[in-house]
Amino acid sequence: MPQEQCEWDQVFGRFVSQVHYNRSLTPPKHVDGLFTTGARIGERFTKGFFIHRCAESIPLRTEQGHIDLIIMDDTNVVGLRRHQGNANQVRLLSVYELKIAEAILTK
């Protein structure tokens, strides 16, 4: 999708990173300004994730047992999910799931 489409969605007062619009739920290895990962399949969710300077990460355990990691800087936000604690199943959150996380964290 074009960049203009990405700017329509905001979560936590930040633009949803364009990686969420790539039609793939596979987390990228690098998101400019947010994170880099060298983690391999089977490693712990947080192992190998490097949060870039000026970015923050917020872990969130959902009622369904998933572990979400919301990563944001002053401008953009990206979300990752580990399915029910399974380190082999890490994916990008959907924009809808990011909005649910925002609702939970801003109660």
C-alpha cells in the first residue's frame, strides 16, 4: 500500500509502521528507528531483539495467553505477538490488534 494509506492509522498517538501493511505477518528483521533482531526460530521472544535508541518497548500479556511487544518511538509504532508463549510463532500484530492493545494500556 502507498505511504499515504499508512498515515491514516494512528495508535498511541503515533503512525502505525508501514511494515504492518506489507500483507505479510512475518516480522521483519529490521524496522528503521524501532528494532533489529537476529533471533532465530526457537529462541526466546526477547532474545536478539535490539530496541533502537529513542524507542521504547511495552510488553503486554493478553487474556488469551499471547505475549505482545509494542515498540514505538516519537513517530511510529510496531507490534509483535508471540502466540501463547510459543517462541516459534512470532508475528506482526494487525492494526486492529494494535488498537486493542492501546485500549488495554490506556484504561
